[in-house]
Amino acid sequence: MFANRYTALVDACTLVSAPRRDLLLTLADAEFFRVRWSQRILNETRSALGKIFAERKIENASARAGRSVDAMHRAFPEALVEAHASVAVMTFGLPDLNDEHVLTAAVQTQAQAVVTENISDFPARILAPLNIEARTADEFIADTIALDEGKAVAAIRTLRVRLNRPEMSAEDYLRSLEAHGLFVTASILSGHADSI
């Protein structure tokens, strides 16, 4: 329904958080928007997840990180933005040169949003002329839910029920969202606690 109109490129800093990633991919699967990422974003996600898992002393941290990223790619094979030579050399003057590849992929796929936790690295003065906006996952998810709360809540309930390590009540799930910085999203969903 909404997927024909809106494309969001998701940055690695957002994808490394399981609750953010799960919510975004659940809403993309429900066809609220088209999700996109590049191979470099997936590589950065894999590397960051490997470090997080290793810090948590999780066995086979690197392999587990690889499985997480591979699962994303299998679920959304169309999400991968292949780098074309014509845009690979583009630069936009972002504050952090290491983010240029993110904006390049967003331009290439004609995304309307870059979903990132590093908002200051994507100034509106650079993105606005490209018809792209930078949004945090919390802002983006909350606005996406508002498009059709019933449909979104149903999809999120399916996600919550599927969680089994550990199983979570609706209240536990909302607390988990808050613990991962999804305060606006948790606030909106708290009004639907009986349904999620």
C-alpha cells in the first residue's frame, strides 16, 4: 500500500540495535515502505554486531553477526543497493567523510529518508536539495505507525509474539523499546498495549 511511495535507506548504526532493526524490518515487511541498504552498510553492521557479541562474551560472535546480516539479506534481497560507477565517486560535503557512502546509496536508490542515529552527520542543508531527510529510527518508526496504527500494531504484535529469547509480555516489550532509545515509539504503542 505505502511501499510504492516511500523508500528508506537504513544506516548501520540503526541496524545494529535488534529492537530497532526488528521494528523497521517488520514495518517494511508489512509494506509501509521499501527498505534499502548497501553492501558497505551490511559490512559495517556485521562488524559492529561482531564487536557487540564479542563484548558480551557470546560464543562464535563473528559467525553469529554474519548470520544476523545474512538473515536480513535473505528476507529482503531487493533491499541491496548495488553501487554504480556513475555514483560511486559522488561526494556531498557531509561532516564525516565516512558517511558519504550512505548518502550515495540513498541518492542512487532515490530514497526519501536516511534512517540513522547520527542525525548531525546528515545536515538538512545538504540533504534537502536532494529531497532526502535524515530521521532517527524512533521518529521514523513512530511516523510509520501513525500511517495506519491498526495495521502497524498487528504487525508489531506478530513480532513480539515471535520473540522467544526471552519471551516478552507487551509491557516487557515496551520497556525494551525504551531501553533502546525508542521512547516516542514506546509511548505510541503503550496506547495499544492490550493489542501488542
